[in-house]
Amino acid sequence: MKEAAQRGNEKMEVMTFGSANGKEYGLNDTGRPVVNFDIKTRRTLRAPDGDDTKTGNENAAKAKHCFDIGNLDLFYGDFQALKNVNMGIEQGEVTAFIGPSGCGKSTLIKTLNRMNDLVEGCRVTGDVELFGENIYGAIDVNLLRKRVGMVFQKPNPFPLSVYDNIAFGPRTHGVRSRYELDKIVETSLRDTAIWDEVKDRLKKPALDLSGGQQQRLCIARALAVSPEVILLDEPTSALDPVSTGKIEELLLTLRGKYSIIIVTHNMQQAARISDKTAFFLLGEAIEYNDTETMFAMPKDKRTEDYITGRFG
Ligand SMILES: Nc1ncnc2c1ncn2[C@@H]1O[C@H](COP(=O)(O)OP(=O)(O)O)[C@@H](O)[C@H]1O
Ligand SMILES: [Mg+2]
């Protein structure tokens, strides 16, 4: 959903997330939290009437791919940022997108939950199917973003307590029971291996946590609405090596239960945690293969040049 928000003189496009403590919270297209903005048409993330717990898992059991991308082109105005991308992304695996800066990795990952809808002048053609369903057709975009969660480069907790950050999504989707919310908060924090570190400070501001903890909190926030796919755009590039290691371990434990797509400019990271790797150059998917094969025996000269450090 696209809303124009005005903050001082700054005009920005924001994704409405919901409200808490009488304020509106959202994320802009770079993942920056936007608080208390003034929107003309206020809409919340609440799913339409009916069962909002169905997330397509029935279909998921049938399909091997979480995403099928076909003949995908994307334009920012006149500039073509993605060129005829074709790719099936495996369910339950970790897929890494690598390539030099500006090759379209973030653009592609944002296309998968329609975060690019928030970018003025952005046009997408081709097919993107989530478990067989065209996500650019008549689809509830709020529900799509519940099914396909996103974690950004810079940890972006809302200026709320640890608890309220995790409970935010479920509340927005209509979960009211305290018992239910407590359960979701604990499970999400346990699943992201941060429970022991924060269980005694659930009511404290999330922004008091360290950068690495904040990023695990953001992953927990994404898990709290039971997504099927988790998109991560360079989630460790702002973190120290120890925090990076914790996030990598964490992603390996989430593998299988969730389909994970991670953008990384760290090739060792791709090699350590991903099952499949896609290499991009100037908006094109140059090579896509099992990670091991890709790093051991790249087929394309350009992939080889990149992974051997000749450019990038
Ligand atoms: N909002 C935007 N408007 C116009 N051009 C953009 C926008 N976002 C990205 N681009 C351009 O699209 C290309 C791909 O960018 P991006 O997807 O951010 O690359 P990467 O994540 O691989 O570094 C770059 O040339 C970038 O300048
Ligand atoms: Mg990027």
C-alpha cells in the first residue's frame, strides 16, 4: 500500500504498518521506521474479514518453489534495473543473491513482497508467483507482506518496548488475547535465540539493545506474523563479526521451516549459509546454481571473475 506522507518539508512514501500508543508506525521503502506520520487515507494492515491465519500453506505443501519469477523486467522511470529475470526459488532453502553494488539485488528482493510499490515511477512487467499465485494480480498486499517478511540492512526496531515490537504485527492482524501475544512474543524471541538476553527487559525500549540484538529482534518481529518466506537485504553488513556469526547460525536454524532469501555482498557468507546462489550483473541474473557448484565451478566467465575477486 502506498501512502504519501508529509514530515516537515520531506515528502516520502511509507508502508503503513499499524498503530500503537495512539501513533501510526510504518516503514519507508528503505526500511526506515516512520512514526506518527500524517496520512490522507488511513488504512491499517488488518486483513480483510475472514480467516487471516490461512497463509497458503496448503498450496505450499504441493509446490517445490516458493517463488517462480518469469520474464521479470523492472523500470525506475526510464531506467531498467532488472532485465528478464527467470528463476525458481526453492521452498525451505536459503537462497543468496550476490553481485556488485547496483546490480539490482535489493530491487529484486523488494519486488518479491511489492515493496517497490512504494517507489514513485517504478514499473514491473513479467510474472512473480508465490506458491503459484500471481502477486501482481488481485492480491491483498498486506497479506502478501505478512506471508513474505522483510529484514533490512540497518536494524530498524520501532521506538517501542521489546515486547511491543514483536507483538506489533500480530496485534495489527487482530490478535488481542494477552495469553496469545505472550506466547507469540516468547516463541519468536526463542526462535531467534535472543530470549535469554531480553526476557528480563521485555518492557524496556528495543532501541537500548545492541545492534546485533536489534537485528535479531527485527528477525523475531518478522517471524511473529508466521511468514512463509523471509527476505533479508544485507542483514549483517552493519554488524560486527560476532553478531554476524549469530545471525548466520540463526538463519541456518530457521532454514527448512521458512524459505529464506538473503542479499549479501559477502561471498563467504553466501558460501557458508546458502543452498543456492544467484549472481547478478547490471540487472541480469547471470548464473543461478547450487552454491557449492557455483563457487567451485562457475559456468560463466563473469561469475568466475566476480567470485575470484577480479571486480565488485
Ligand atoms: N528508487 C530508485 N529510483 C531510481 N533508481 C533506483 C532506485 N533504486 C535503485 N535504483 C537503481 O537501480 C539499480 C539497482 O539498484 P539496487 O537494486 O539498489 O542494487 P543493489 O542492491 O544490487 O546494490 C542501481 O542502478 C540503482 O541506482
Ligand atoms: Mg542493495
